[in-house]
Amino acid sequence: MKILVINTGSSSIKYKLFSIDDNSVLVHGNLEKIGEPGGGRHTYVVLSGHSENKILRDEIIPNHTVGLNTIVSLMTHAETGVIKNVSEIDAVGHRVVHGAETFREPTIIDDQVLDAIRENVPLAPLHNPANILGIQVARSIFPSAVQVAVFDTAFHHTIPPKAYLYALPYKLYTTLKIRRYGFHGTSHHYVAGEAARLLQKPLSELNLITIHLGNGGSVTAIAKGKSVDTSMGMTPLEGLIMGTRSGDIDPSIPHFLASNADMSIEEINTLLNKESGLKGICGMNDMRDIVLASEQGNPQAITALEMYTYRIKKYIGAYLAVLGTVHAIVFTAGIGEHAPQIRSRVCEGMEKLGIDLDTTKNLAARDIAREIQTDGSATRIFVIPTDEELDIARETLKLLT
Ligand code: ADP
């Protein structure tokens, strides 16, 4: 059985083809800059055992239909192919960013489901339209495959009202569905499952704090295997300081900017989403550059790192209080997996709270799930590489069997 996982953005398609029978990845890749007149780039990587064959192609990709057809033609080509015919793909698992309150779990897509995803576009105007496009194109290219939507928000559907409601007039929740939804759900769910495997206990018996630190970032409090609070909110802007997003700010700041800096609502939205966060503080949003600059004494980079790690620490403190007992905290995604400086700053001074990082283990650079706490630490500290595509493939498989 073969499952293709697709993550469609407005100008990109990321994909991974899984062979379920032998639990392997056959091919993965990425199409970037779809629709750009200057041309796009297709990275196509065939995996075979421990070896990989990477093909890079710069080509004009006018739209998503052409893009997905390009992927299929490489997958079925005599030299680069891993399948003979598209009918070999049994299912396509789609990442869909916003499921709102409509979708609490992965769902097989039919016309009604597609309409419901469309109804949620106002909540995710940048993401859901691209996801819908990906589904439509995949339905026409893989007519015999089951199409499944896996929602970024679904893992958080167990968050109780006291944590998902904002203290606004209740009517805004009932009419406009303004509430916390949370995101990165597949990543939090995947690493929680891996943590359970490492702890050799059922996830339903575990309390965890999972910390996803990529370009976007979020922290989730997991009680008995279920998400009970998370730092992102109605949109992915709330919570941690991110690459270009502010995270939590005083809600009066937009009004102040509109009144005193003559900014429109659109300009303020762009400021908070694209010009703030690490980039806003120090002019850089790639964590590698910021760590390097801070080591070279750049004062703004130093401040940005202090702010970034302080915010994470505050959320850990809050979620320790929410959960009472925490079996493990988990770092994941680009920064969480690869930046020991960030992990050590986040955990600094929390020994008395039971979080005690082992400096040597923390510095050891490895690409596998690992423990980095001291022997005496009451709470285990894990670094677990996330694999959202694998989580989507597994959830898709569950709906097929
Ligand atoms: P996305 O949210 O786009 O999936 P990733 O999970 O790939 O993001 O994370 C991207 C971030 O990870 C970037 O800020 C990048 O600088 C950071 N990163 C990747 N490798 C390292 C590293 N070795 N040290 C520090 N940061 C890293």
C-alpha cells in the first residue's frame, strides 16, 4: 500500500510518498515558487535503503496542477520513478491548516467536506485556500485514491473552554467563532507519541510539555495524552516569539499604532506577522545567524535570544502549573532539534522545578530522538525530530483500514 502526503502552500507543494508495507519513504520533495514568472525549483529525492538520489530542477511551474503533474511524471518515469502508474497510490493525505470546530479528527474528503473546509477560509485566509487547491488538483490527478484531510488544529480539540475562550463578549465566540484553536497539532501529536515510545508507557498515562520551535513556534500542555492548552491562538500569531511574528503583545498596541503611527489595519497585521519577532528585534530571523551574531557580541542578537528563550520559559512555567506533574518536556522542529544554546537557556535555572539539563548530552549533535537530562532530573528532557508527514500518513492509514 502506498500513501502520498501533500502539504500545499500558496506557492509550494511539499510531498512524501510512503510505502506502508515495508514502512519506508520512497520519495520526498518540494516544489517552490509556483506561479513565479522567473521560474521555480523542484527538489525530488528518491530514497533507497540508506542511499538517496537528489534531482534538482529549475523550471517554470505556472500553477499547482502543472506542479503536481511534474511530481507524478518524475515518480512514474523509467529512470527516476518509484511507481509505474498513479493508480498504485492508494491514498493522498493532505495537511489542512484550519479545521475550526468542524473537524476534530482526520476526515475522508468528499464534496461536503471540501465545502466545509472552504467555509473555514475566513479563519485561515492565507492557508486554507492553498490546501483546498491541493485537494482539488490531487482529486483530478489521483481519481482512484482516497483523499484524507489531516488538520493542524485537530489535536487541540480537547482543550477545555477555560483555555480556549478569550475574555471577550461571549457572542463573538458563538457568532464569529473567535476562540483559541492552536496549530502545529500534527507535530505536537507526533512527538508526544514518540515520547511515549521512549518512556515505554501509553500516551494516555503521560503529561508532557511539547515545544515546537521552527520558523513558527508553539508550546502545548498535554495531560493524559490530550492537548489541554497551547500557545497559539485563533491564528498562529499568538504565543511565542517567532521568526517574524510577535507572539503575545498587549492587545492595545494595534490601536495605539493606528492612532499614533497612522498605520492601517492591514499594515499593522503585516507588521505583527512579517516584520516582528526575532526579525523585528535584531533584523535576522534565521536562528543560525542570530546565534552566530550573538556569539560575536551583536547586542540586538543577544537581546533577541534573551527575549526568545524567556518567553518559552514563561510558557513552560505556566504549563507546569497547569499540569502539576510533567513526565517529559520535548524540544522539536528546526530550532528545538538543532540549537543546543536555545535549549540550555530555556532550561537554565529550572533545576528546582525538576528540569535539569545535562550540558554534555545537550551539546551532542545527533539526528535521532534522544534524552538530554541529568540522571537526577525529575523530568525527562527529550529532543525528538518531528515528522509531520509520517503522522499524516499514519492518520490517513487509520481511515483506510
Ligand atoms: P518551518 O517552521 O519552516 O518548518 P523549521 O522547523 O525547518 O521551520 O525550522 C527553521 C528554523 O530552524 C530556522 O530559524 C533555522 O535557522 C533553524 N535551524 C535549523 N538548523 C539550525 C541549527 N543548526 N542551529 C540553529 N537553528 C537552526
